[in-house]
Amino acid sequence: MSEGKIRNMEEFAAVSGLSRPTVSKYFHDPASVRPSTRARIEAALEKHDYRPNIFAMNQNRKLTKNVGIVVPYLADPFFAEIARNLEQRCIAAGYRPTLYSAHGDPALENDILDSLRSLKPAGVLLAPLGRVSDLRAIEKFCADVPTVLFDSMVDVAGLTFVGSDNPQFATLIVNYLCRTGEPPCFFEMKTPSNPNANKRRLGYIQAMERLGQTPHVIRAEGEGWNFEEIGRRGGARALAEGQVRTDTVLCSNDRLAIGFLTACYEAGLRVGHGDRCALRVAGQDDHPFSRYACPPLTTVAQDYEAISRLAVETLFRVIAGDAPAGQSTLFEGRLVMRDSA
Amino acid sequence: MSEGKIRNMEEFAAVSGLSRPTVSKYFHDPASVRPSTRARIEAALEKHDYRPNIFAMNQNRKLTKNVGIVVPYLADPFFAEIARNLEQRCIAAGYRPTLYSAHGDPALENDILDSLRSLKPAGVLLAPLGRVSDLRAIEKFCADVPTVLFDSMVDVAGLTFVGSDNPQFATLIVNYLCRTGEPPCFFEMKTPSNPNANKRRLGYIQAMERLGQTPHVIRAEGEGWNFEEIGRRGGARALAEGQVRTDTVLCSNDRLAIGFLTACYEAGLRVGHGDRCALRVAGQDDHPFSRYACPPLTTVAQDYEAISRLAVETLFRVIAGDAPAGQSTLFEGRLVMRDSA
DNA sequence: TCAAAAACTTTTCGCGCGTAAAAATAAATT
DNA sequence: AATTTATTTTTACGCGCGAAAAGTTTTTGA
């Protein structure tokens, strides 16, 4: 690149031999100018590496190219993974994603929505905290800003949602477990932070009843997002108190299951579907680390790809204005058979 | 809050009975105005919930309140956890952190630094990718923007760094392992993405030699950030080919160790320090999930708290101008004894 | 009580860009 | 070649705020 530092769009327009409004138009949408003009701008861009001031741009634009991605807890690899996916799709579409984590705190979730407003985002991809979310705040936010919810469906009508068909998850794995061994009991958190948990429990109960089995639910104490620890403690207690009256345990999610596996290890119980094993354990989600649990965890995989793809596509359609807002799309889970069950 | 919508600082200054520059000064630093004035502004703030336009603010401020946090791979819970920690400390200090992940891609790392520049951040907390980073780009960036590096020290003089004393990590765990059983071999990636790995290997070799033992390094093939899979494959191969000639394996990091544990499970080897165990396995980092491995992983804990605290403190001192730039601070590791070794 | 210091107000300017309307130019069509 | 249509230029204004300078009020301290 040449030397003479370009200070603003005026100077850049000068060196490319065009007027500032034309250059401005180019940056707004490169396809909106004549190809020959575009070529001249891009040639000048090569030589001078000018970039429009992002603050001045966003100050006057009615619609920015900002996209907010909000997850409830980023230290959960599930959300880290799906956030990564969403982020890259937004970048590919020419948007500027910004990632936020509520860190499990509803007050922080509200703060994020607040500061997101002032960023005038074109749209927001939001996975709410769930049970503890401030539903009215979310509803109000969605009314103001084009938003697609994912992962966790909150109980507010008229919102656009992309996620998994949780009852189907439970049905799928219950059928598999019953087909290959004893019917499972269900292990979950007493106060799950996520409404998906309730749907999974109901799915489990219905699936069991359809098969003529008696459902049995075990509930672990504990608040917060340290699911492994809750699973370990609750699992240890359930095992010690004899609450587990079958040799098969279906956990509400993989992180809980990983904690339960630790409890089994500590209790000296061998987990798996072999002859010498005392217990079968299954999870739900196909968490990134489930494959490396010992034994590797049998689970129902969420379709990360499909969810993130559709969430982003839907958001851009809502932004463009050609989408029927308020639709829900649910993806089915896929059975992932490993050693644990 | 009352109705009359406040459109800008002018109007807000009017309703609070002050002049705009005074209000502007308040938002820049609430303590810079007289307490009585501050009270009036905050009273008006209660009633009208006005917030300054963030774009207009940052456009003219020489120094914004933005802080960039850049990590190499956010789907690694280690980075997710430390990012969370850093983020909350920045917020507490009145800054606006923005989180970025390079997703293991050096090109993306450069893009992030580029777009970070245009955000005029007050400072940046940067954990570089390491080996594959564009060192010249990082050096140039650090010269332009107050930056504190953490986790991974790149080989550029004069940069401020906060991290762990990696040789000490290796020494600590080698001494422990030798004291309680056979001397360990060292299991690492052939082409580690992170320079810490090299320091840990050297630390291992020196610690072994000091104890009069012969070091033995096993190296797993594989690129990228899927450390568990690399550890599993490499571990399976090392076990199958008889490369592991001692009953104790020290892994370069916990994620690799978790993969190695999976390889052991698949090979039917019982891991732990009991009589009936075939192998002891140890890691380094105290990864959030190591406690829930089966068996729970013995490891050396990084001092997340201390690192993130000092990194943020140092950054703010650099920003304030009263810090000797170019200093490195290394924290010692703490031995965490669990069942695996 | 009075002068000095501190805090505040007013005035004025500018940042870098979006946007709109009218005028000028170029390209496409007949 | 004349007309229509698409682009670009010109001109002008505004966004919401930061910053500096000069004047005014309030507080401080001896």
C-alpha cells in the first residue's frame, strides 16, 4: 500500500477519483454501483487500505450490520460450539457478530439485552437462560429487535424459535434402552434452569407409558450451571439411598450424565452394556466431550449444524422482512450408540 | 420513568437543569462532577432512563471504554472459563468487554486484531494462537494498542505477559509422580499449537534429569484443537506399539490426558494408583472437566483467578500509563491429586 | 471575609459519515 | 440520433457527541 494516509472517506473518494456519496454507497452495498466504479474503488482499496469509521457509519445508519449472539452460559462447550457455528455463518453473510454470555445470571441477561439495544443490531440470536429469564424483558426486546430464539423456548407467544424436538429425544432413547435391556429411570435436576428439561421428562414418561412401563424419576438437588457436580452429588446420593431400582439410567442431559458417571466410578460401579457391568447410563445432547467419557456416553445428538444454519437463515429472512415471524422449527435427534448403554 | 422521550444529551441536560458538557463530563467519569450535580443527574436518570449514544460517544473520544478479549479457541472450556473471569472483571471496572475467538485460525486472528483496531479499544487482553500466530501482526498490534498477553507467550520482545510458569508445572508433577511410583514418560502433540507445550516438555526433561531419571517423550500426530481426539488416537497407537515403557504417563495438558484416558479405556487398561491398576495418568491445567474424568484426573492447576486478576489489573495500569510495559509475570501451579495418579 | 481554587456553564467548533434532492453525466434503448 | 433510464456528482444538512477556551458561579481555606 502507498503512504499518504487516508483519514476519511472524503480523502479516499479523492484518490479513487469519485465522489464521497458514491463511495459511501459502495460500502453500504458493493453491488449497488456500476461494475467499473466498483473496480476503481477496489483498486484504490488495495493501495490505501482505508476502512470507514465504524462509529460514524453506525451513528446515522438506520440499520447496522451488527448481529448479537447471546447464550446463557458460554463455559458450557455446547453453547461455545453452537456460538462458534453461528458466529461464522454471520461473518460469511457480511455481518458483524458480537458474542455475549449471561453467565447464568438473569440480571446480566437483561443488561446484555439493554446494551444490545444501543448497538442498533440488525438482528439478534438469543438462547435465553430459561426458567429464570425475565420473560417480559425478552418479550419486549423481541418486539423491538428482530430476534430468533434458539435452544430454549420461553413461554411467550409469537416468538420465532429454532431448536430441538425434546420429547422426540426422550422417546428415541427410551425406545432404544427398552429394546436392549431394562427400562430406564430418569435422572434430572430438581430445578432445571432450562425448560427443555421439562419436555424431556414428559417425553420420557409418555414413552415409558406407551411401552407399558412404569416411569421413575430421580431428581438431584442443586442450583446453577455446574451440572457435572450436581450430577455427581445427586448420583452418589441416589445410588447410596437405593433410588436407582433399575440397571439403566437416562439422564436429562450429557453434562449431568458425565457427573453421574463420576458418581458411579466413585461408588465402584462398572458402567456399560457388557456382562460385567452393573449399570447402563445414557445422556441427551451429544455434548462435545461425551465421546471421551469413560465409558463413552450413549446419547441423543442435537443437530448443531441444522439448528445454527436455520437460525441464521431465519434471522436474515426476518431482517429482510420476508419471514412469517412467530414460527417454531424443531429438529429431531439422532441416536448415538456408544459403550455406556 | 416519565414519558417525554429524551432524544439526546442536550435534552437530557435540559431536564436535569444542567448544561450538556457537564452531563457529558458525568458520563465520562461520574466522580468528576460535584456530588450535588451528580445527584441531580442520577435523579434525572431514574426518571428518564436516557443513555448516551454509544456510537457518537466513541467517534470523538480519543480513548473509548472498550476492551477486547481475544482467545484462540472458545470451545475449549479453559478459555471459556478464563474469558468469563476477565469479562466480569472488566465490567466491574466500568469497561465494555467484547469477546472474540480466533477459532484456531491465524487468518481469523488477524481479522480480529484488524477489526479491533477500528473499535479504538482502550486496551486488549490477548491470548494468541501461539505457533501459527502471525507474530509480526501481533507485534505491530501491541505497538499500537495497549495489550496484555496471557496464557501463551509469543516470542516477541517487549510485550507484557501474564501466565503460568510452565517449567514449574512439569517439575512439580514429575517430582510427585517419581516420589509415589515409577518415573513418568511424557505424552504430547507432535506439533503443539501452543508454545507452553514446549516449555512443559523441557521442564519435564530437566526435572527427570535432576532426579537421575531418563526422560522419554511420546508424540501424537494430529493438527488442530481437537486435543481429546488427538490424545485418544495417539494414546491408542502408543499403547499398541509398546511405546509406553513405564506405568506412568504425564500428559502435556488435561485435554490430551482425557483423550488418553479414553484410549486406555478402549484398550481395557485400568487407570489409577491402586494395586489393580495398570497405568497412572496425569495432566496439566486443571481443566474444568478433569475432575469428572473417570478416574478423576490428577493434574497441576493453573491459577485462573490470579492470572485473570493480574492480567486485568496490569492492563488498566498500562492504560493509565503507570506501568512498566514489557514485564512478564508467571504464576506457579498447584498440585491437584485425584485418582488417576 | 476575601482571594484562590475548583466546579460549572456557555460558546463554538469539528468528527466522519448517512441521506436527500437536484443537476449532470453516462449507458441502454428504440 | 434522440429518448429513456441508470449512475454519479454536487450541494447541503444533520446525527449526537467530544473538546477547548473563556467566562461565571460555588466552594475552600486561611
